[in-house]
Amino acid sequence: MRKITKTSTAQCNLDLYTLFLLSEPKFGGCNRLAEILGDVSHDSVNRFLLRERYEPKDLFKIIEKIINLVGGILSVDDTVIEKIYSDPKNAELISYFWSGKAHKTIIGLNLITLYYSDINGNSVPINYRIYDKKEGKTKNDYFREMVSEIISWGVKPRIVTGDSWYSGVENLKFLRNQELGFLFGIEKNRIVSKEPQKYCPVRTLEIADEGLVTHLKEFGFIKLFRKDFKKEDSRHYILYLPGPEKVKETTRSEFITIHDLHWGIETFHRAIKQVCGICRFMVRDTQAIKTHIFCSLHAFIKLELMRSQKIISSWYEVQRNLFTLVVRDHILANLSNDVIV
């Protein structure tokens, strides 16, 4: 974070920009905020985005006061922040990325997030990276880097979850060395062994509801689960806990509980797009984009804090309720008109 040595005279700051993201449901950009405020120029907003130097550690400093750092579920996933009308030649962070939602490659930013759900039911982004090709790192490199960071910050999760993209042997061994358990999806062609030196793909195995203890090639003993879905093929998951006996004792119910908690990162990614304005920026400079992303994550943390304090019942309530009276007054004022204007 940029260090301030004297009282700031800036017209735009973190709180103001964050509130803008939470309240404006459709339009983004410096001009829109200037239009809403009236006495703040779009240049002031642009300078704010260019000036600040927020880092993932700054986000952690905000949330460490409101969550329990011990015993939670740590989930990893990435999402594409769509910018389909942008030209990748004009912005370093914008490129072509595979979108699971669109089932094709689209233009945008790739955000990799560690999402932490504590034992009290609070869930927040605890670390993040914006994929930058210049750094020469993979998403798995970012994942291991972020986990190492949060451990150094004092976070002690009970288990780490992720989809099959993050289930490579290097990641699994890394987590084992950190004495962390994990639950990851795996592809059907991953090789396991029920008997010494006899390996086969997981898709060929009969797996009971309570799971199957087996040996994952190049890693060690894990418990294998299968979950069936109505509209798609079944998926396979591997569960590991420090200590062989703990793996054997894990029940189907415990697997389902951990699996469902991982779904929280999917709802988080949906929320930052729908009510935190993360896709609605109109700047090209790398630093300005990074500041906008930080503000959007900061906006989500505000919503989650309000939800945990029971001020709101869901993340979507704030933006929806902002316009209730306006819409009601508009309807009632135009009831007698033949055409609503």
C-alpha cells in the first residue's frame, strides 16, 4: 500500500470508490462516478486508480480482524473477468482465457483467488492474484505462492479445496509438506492402485458411497469419492488428511460437507461480478486496473461483514433495496398514463 506522509487532499479515495461499485448497478468508469457526485471530476477518480498501490496483504489486514484464522476451509479457483469488447493489445493484463461459463476462450482478465470460510460461517477472499503473462508463472505457481503467504500471515486452515486444475502432484505434495489436508476434483484418467504395482484409471473402479482408500500414483494414499449429477457426468474427488487413520475414518457426510463449502467460491465469483462491479472498469493502465480489482474485493468484504452482522440477509440485498422506493414511486406516478415514460 502507498504510504501517506501527510493529510490527503484527494477528492476520490477507497471508501468513496467502493461505495460507488456497490451502488451503481449498471454503468462504470470514472466519468460515471463524476457524473453522480457532481463536485468530483473524472480526472480525480482516474488519479485515484493510478495513484494507489494496494497489494493482497492490504486486503488481508482488513479481513483478519473479522474472521477466525484457525480451522477454516481454504478454497482455490479462478474466474475470467469478461472484457469481450476490449483489445488485448491496449492493456497488459487483458488477454484470451478459457471461460468455463462460456465454454470457450474469451477476452478478459484472469483472477485467481484463495477464498476462506471460517468456523463461524464468515467467508472472504483472503489472497488473490491477477494473471500476468509477463511474470512467467502458471496458475499453479500463483496458488502455491498464495498459500505460502497466508501461512506466513498466521492463517491455519483445516483443509484446502479446489477443482481438478489444481490437483497436480506438485500441488498435492506441496500441501502435504505444509501439513495441510485437501479435497480436490480429479480427472477420470488419473491413475490409482488398489494393489501394489497394479494401476488403473479412476473411471474403471467401483467406488462405494463411503469412498475408497487407494494409492494415487506419484503421491500416496488418499480416499477416492464419486459424486453423481443429474445433468452431467459423475465427478471424482480425492481427499487427504495428515495421518493415514484420519483418511480412512472420513465419512460420506464429511466429504459432502467439505464439497458444499467449496461451492462458496463459485457464489463469491458470481457476486463480485453482479453486485461489486468488478467487470465495469474503463481504464487500460495496469496499476489502475489493479486498484479497481482491489476495490471490488473490498466491496465484497463490506457486504459479507454486513451479512455476518445480520444487517442484510444476502449480498444482493443492498443493491436491490436501493431502488425499491424509486421503482415504486415511478410505477405509482404513471399508473394513470397510457404509456409509462
